[in-house]
Amino acid sequence: MDVPIAAGNLMGRKGLRIIWVVISLLAGLSPALAAPYPENPMVFELDIPLTSPKEGGLFAHDLTGDGNMDFLITAPGHIAAYSNKGAPLWHIRDNINLGKSAQGFSFPGTHGPGAIAGDMDGDGAEELAYLRPDGTLVIREGGTGQIKRSYDFPGAQGVAIADFRGTGDRDAVLQYSQNELRAISLETGETFWHVTDWQGVEHGIVRVLDLDGDGRDEVLGPILLDSAGQVLRSAAREGTKMNSFDSLAVGDILPAPGLEIALAEQHGNDETIVMGVTGPGWWRHHEPGGIWAIGECRRREDPDKLAVGEFDPDHPGEEVFARSSCGNHPWVMAGDGSVIASWSVSDTAPPGWCHVGDCRADPEANFLQRLNDRIKVDLRGGRSPRRGEYGIDLVRPVHWDGTGRQLLFVTERHIDGQIALVDALTGEFLRVWPTEAARTYAADVTGDAREELIVLEARPQGSTLKIFWNDEPAKAVTQDRLWQDRAYRRGRQNWNYYSP
């Protein structure tokens, strides 16, 4: 069923490496401290097409075992691997499941890669796996793309890598619906447990992570499951709409040991909920309101999409960033749930930063004038013209400078547009890059404990991968390499548009 596509000439990778070493020697630097790429951004032309605005994504993983992070990229009918120097490793045509609708939900969800990677049989080599629409789980060699084995799980639509036995990444959880999960061995295809009364996050793939540090993964969602599939905790309380959570993020939020999840409830109580394995956290409703409550924000005040990170080192624990229902009046909550910052994108975004509408044609359009025009029309009882609104989307916490403090990596909302780095507490746009970002991703692909901002842009033929990196000296970095953290590795491949 799969059709290999030629990987192309790999000599370009050697040539680039020689050039970078020469540049390092001429600059009097060791190769370890040299610039990771000769250009910023580094641009690679790829042969994998982006034919869908929603289906397919990417993640980084050391597929070849050489210590360097490679890129695995999926699109309808395609799965391909490239080195972190842009060299094609392999490209295969196969019917990877990227958007099967199940009762209004889609797995693996918008922009979800739909694939997993790890040493799935303990042989020291990396594998990758994905589902076909008929429920076939295909496992391939990471370095070559050759099939190693496959299993049949009719009805399965989503997959996440896991470690339920404490033996490494040799397990997985399969998702059939927002309520049905199956835990399996990737070595044998054996089923460990099967549940039909779980509850997932709307629009999204199942997430797994070792929250309590016991070496075995829990299943994350409005209902937390342990490694044996038993219920640990539920987000339910009076008024909670358990089947309408929009986003899930993970971090060290509470003083209790271990990690916690943050959930964004849409409808119901419109709350941000934080909970962990060791104890309940908090439920918090916040209404930013004011004159900025326009568009979608006039109807709902839910947190929408969340990001958890070290946005304020002066506060204990990590903070929870809520994007807001319309993406233009976010707020930040401390580890105890108190709101410590809020701002309006219309105040802080530079001219030309778009939401939905026509601001590309009118980059100097004044937000306050548009709001005033809307109010006048509303008072007359008429219909307000649909004009562009400022907003942010695909919000990710990133380690940009390696000091521990994180910034937000954001895109323009609902368009293939610009990207930016933003201060979560003030909303200041620290850097803006002109792109046509169809997909975004962030990971430490150069190995210096700082994350690069990675963008995929669609082209008439193929696609373009752009890597934006911090060109300040890496010697200032104080963190260990991020990939050493198991939670980091999980989060970098188990994501989609709603929970990036």
C-alpha cells in the first residue's frame, strides 16, 4: 500500500557541514559554539506537499540515532523524514489517517502529525508508527522508513506513544472516540486494557505523560487515568460540561510533587481547571470583558486555548496563559489561580498584525476606529461591517534564550501569516517575522537548550521549512538539553492545533 519516493542526493548535507566547520575555524570558534545554520532563518525546500489547511503536521525526533533531531512531516497520502540540515531521509506515499471525523470530533485533530516515534521494541533503534483509516497500525524503521510490522485495530483513529509498564516507549494508547481507548504493546500488539467511559478533549488527540514521576505514563484529559486504565481524578463539578473542553496543557503549576494538567472549558462554567495526580488544584472563571469584548468574545468568555510555562520567574510554579475565546484579550494565571496579567492584542500588536478579515489590505487600520464604527452601527440597530480584528493563535511557550524564562511563540489567527515572540505578562511583541505559516512548531533541534521556531509554508509544488534561531551567543545558556526531559519529548510529538 505504501509507495517509496526517492530520497534524493544526500551530498548536500555533507557540503553544508563542511562549510559550517570552515566558517567556525575562520571565526576562531569551536564547532560546538558555531552558528547552527549559515542563514537565519534557514530555509529548506521540501518535496512533501501541504495540500490541506488542517490535515497533517510535524515533529522532531532523532530517527537515525546519530544524536541529531530530524523532522517527521505528514500530509494526506504522505509521510516523510528530513534531517535537521534539511536533507531528505525518506518519503513514502501511504494512506495515513489524519482527519477521520468521529461524532463531530477529528483524530488526530487539526495540524496533528498523526504519527509517533521511539524505540518501540528495545533494540536500540528508533521506529515510527501511524494508523491507516482502516485501523491498521503500521510500524516502520526510523532511519529508512521500511515496514517492520503491523497490527490490526479496526476502528482505531488516533495513536499516542506511551510507557505503561516502565520499560520505555514500547507501548501506545489508541483512540476510537472521545470515550473509548485501548492500551497496547507496540512489541506484540497485546491489549493491556480497554475503556469506553473515558472523556477526551474536544477536537484533540489523547495525551499521555508521567505526571507523578513513577516511570509510568498517565492518560490525560478531563478524566485522568493511571497506567492500568483506572480513574485517578475527574474535572467534573456542578455545571462543568465534560464533553466540551477546548485545550489541554501540562506543566509544574502546583506546589504538590509532580506535574499538573490545565484544561480550558468551553461552555458550561467557562473555567480554567488545574489538577494533578496527588490532589485537586483549582477552577477559575475570568471575564476580561471591557471594550475589547468584540466579535466572538461578545458571546463567550471561555479561556479557549492554554499554554503553561515559566513566564514569571518571580512567582512560584509555572503560570497558565489563556488565549481568550477570540484570541485578542488574553490573561495569565499564577500557580494559585490568581490573575496576574491581562492585556489586549490590539494595544500591543504592531500595525499589520491580522486576525480574520481584510487588514492585509489596510495594514494601518486603526483598531479603536473600527471598534467605534461597530458601536455606532450597533446603536443604530444595524449590522456591523466585518472588518479585520487583531488576534493570536497557536500559542506555544518557548525557551528562546536558555535562561529558564519562557516567551510565547504565536501566529496570526486563522490565516497563513506572520509569527512573533511575545512577552506573556505584558503582551509586548519582541520579534515579528514575515511568513506564510501554514504549520508552526518549536523544539530544540540544534541541541543548545534553546528552542528554534519552525514554520512550514505551502508551495505550489512541495513545501518550505523555515527555522528561525536565536543568534545570540549560546554560551549564555544555563539549562540542560531539553530533550533529556521525558515530559518535553512527549509534548513535542503529542500535539495538535488546539493543544500545541
